[in-house]
Amino acid sequence: MSADVKVYAAVDLGASSGRVMVGRVGPDSLELTEAHRFPNRPVRTPEGLRWDILALYAGLLEGLRAAGPALDSVGIDSWAVDYGLLDADGALLGNPVHYRDARTEGIAEKVWATVPASELYASTGLQYAPFNTLYQLTAARDSAQLASAERLLLIPDLLSYWLTGEQGTELTNASTTQLVDPRTREWSHDIASRLGIDLGLFAPLRQPGDPAGVLRAEVLEETGLRGPVPVTAVGSHDTASAVAAVPAVEERFAYICTGTWSLAGLELDAPVLTEASRAANFTNELGLDGTVRYLRNIMGLWLLQECVRAWGDPELGELLREAARVPALRSVVDAGDAGFLAPGRMPERIADACRASEQPVPESRGEITRCILDSLALAHRRAVGEAQELAGHPVDVVHIVGGGTRNALLCQLTADACGLPVVAGPTEAAALGNVLVQARAHGLVGDLAGMRRLLARTQPSTRYEPQGDTARWQAAEARLAAR
């Protein structure tokens, strides 16, 4: 390997699986390979739904072992909002609570009684989601665990702490807690104080690219890596890393990060904190280099994943072929409806939603799959269109990154619905963004624009041109809004 090429391990944890990817970066090269992939299986205990954090850590270590023996850095990204609590000795107080756990039901109304929803949005810019960290902490206020806690670490920071012994709170993920002011990019002490949340629980803020320690001797021994190996803070919210890996050479673009969730929106220089933006349920999360990820959370491929699980894991390609034969827009559901958040009985719940809105009820697997994909494309259309209007920021192209890039039918439907070209790829966007932030921290690549030019030159993509008349999508949108 050339001396100009450095090797980075990207630990990328999603809601259903984790992976350790190896990125080899040179002045004009970028290659990503998979070292290890492992399941992420939450566990339902008598107390509720919990993450199996020890299994994730074991998978991480096995991945580093497979990635070695020589690494120039390690970076970790994961889903947002969830956290682990540590006692005064630094020991974990129980498995982290899953954001789909029911403990936050009804909590938002209690928060709004102290800080009205409009004021909360104007201060933090975060859309309402029942699982935001702020609501989780409010739900846990009287718990023995929280009373015993000396430190709160978000999931990537917890795993980084176990690797290095050093504690920090990476900013892009911190911005999802609903405790950060997106204008100052610092903690919102006023909001935390009024809600009785102790910001002293959080470790000092880190920026993407900051050093986060070096692997402990015990980790080096267990993984067989040759030390010293630094750990670098990346965009530790996986969406922040994925947006950094959007291979946009055009300035006016929208993005959709697809996977268990669809995160659809714009990259802006400043947050949009208007009441209209709050009413439309857009969020202002922080990205690299002072950017704001102005986006809407959409239920995403979770809807299909849950159906596939209920059907006994049939082959996805066959489901998509069946769906392609079903007439378009026969039935649609609101892909942002919180009623689809919990696991279980997803095919029946989708059928029930269609029945309640007096639409044809999908019965076969192909019909339900088509309903999901049409509904996701419609939700993508609404999010991209409303984001442009609310931010005063028109776009010419939509970039889709993440696991949904493998779903050609969804990509084409999104182009048709938006009436804009869709560029799909890369699939492993979060891991690529993770790798590139590490490479930039070590002086190997330039600014965010330079990172994206390198991605555009080295990573494959597929372009989908819009087909048909967007009027049918407008009609479906109106039909859904009327219910």
C-alpha cells in the first residue's frame, strides 16, 4: 500500500445492524470495504425495551479485530437520542433504554406545561418526536438510575469511552437531545434549567474531527491492533455522517438519508426557527462545518422491515417485483404517523389505516409493499417541497444515500413524486462520511466541498429522471390530507 494511503475504521451502528467498515483514503482515492457486520437486536425486559449494548460492543471489538492489524484511526457513529448512564466509578447503570420504549408516552404534554412547544422550538429548533432525549430524561426524572448517575453518554460516546477511557459529547449527536441552541451551537442552559435537567451530566462538547483518545492497552490486546491507535470524533449522529457523504457537486440539492428512517431535507447555513417550520415538524440538527441539517423524520423503511419480519423474511427482490405490478397510488398512508412507531403487526396496521381512510385495503404482500413505497415517495415529496418553501432555498436535484439506494423502485417513485432528478448513492454513506472526517482530521482531505468532490469521483451512483405527471402525486397528497 502506498505511504500516501491511510486506513481508517468506521464503526457504523444502525437500529437493526452494526458494521465495521475499513476506509482506505489517498489524495485522490477512496475505497470502502466491510470488515464485519453484526445484528443489533433489542431485548424486551420486564422493565421495557432495551438495547443490548454489550453485544454491540462485542461486535465492535470483533470488527476492529477483522479490520486490523494496522489502523490510522477509529471513528464511531450511531442512531441518535439514546444514552447510557454511568455511576461515580464510571460503570454503566443498566442497558440503555430503546427510543421505541413506551416510557415517553404522554411526557411531551408535561414538558409543554412548563415550556410551551412553540418556545421550545424557538430555542432548540428540534421537531417534536416523542423519543427526543429531553423527553426521555423527563420520563426518567424520578428513577433510581438517574438519581445514581454521575454521567450521561450518548451511544457513540459511550462506546468511545469504553475504547479509550475518555469522555466527551460529540456536537452533531448532542443537537438531537433538544438541549442545544442551534444558533450558538452550545447547550441551552435556560431550557435545561426550567425543566430540571442537569447539564452537568453531559461530558464536554466535542466537534467532528476532535481527538477522542487512544485505544486502551486492553483493547489493543483483545483486537490484535498495533498501537497507538487514536479514536477520532466524527459526525457521530449517523445522519450527520451520511449528509457529509452526499456526493453533491451542485450547490442546490436536497437529500434523503434512507434506512430504518428517511431523513429528508436541506443543508443550510442557519436554522429555520419560525412557527411555520415548527407546525410543519421540521428539525434543525447540526452538521459539519457550521451547517444545519434542516430535515423531517419520516418513518422510512421500518414499515417494510416490520412487514418482512411479520411475513417470515421473504426475499426482498420478489416483494419489489410483486409491488411493481400493483397499480400506482391505489392506497397511501401517512409515513410520518407516530402510530407506526412501535414494532409488531405492521401489515395489519397499514391495512387498518387504509380502511379507516376509506381507501382500497391492501391485502397481498405485493399490495402492502406498494402501499409502503408509494407512501414513502409521497412523504419524500412533501418534505422536500415544504423544506424549500420554509427555508426559501430551491433545489435542482435530490440525492438519496443509505440503504434505500438499493431499492430502485423507491428511488424512481421518489423522482416521479418530487418531479426532480434523483441521484442514488452511496449506499454506505454514513460509513464514508465517518471515514472522511477521520481523514480530514489527519490532513488527508480538504474541506466539505473537497470531500464531496472526492466522493463524486470515486463512488458509483445511479440517476433517475422523473417520469409521468406530478398531478397524480398532488391528487394523492390531497386525498391523504383530507382524511
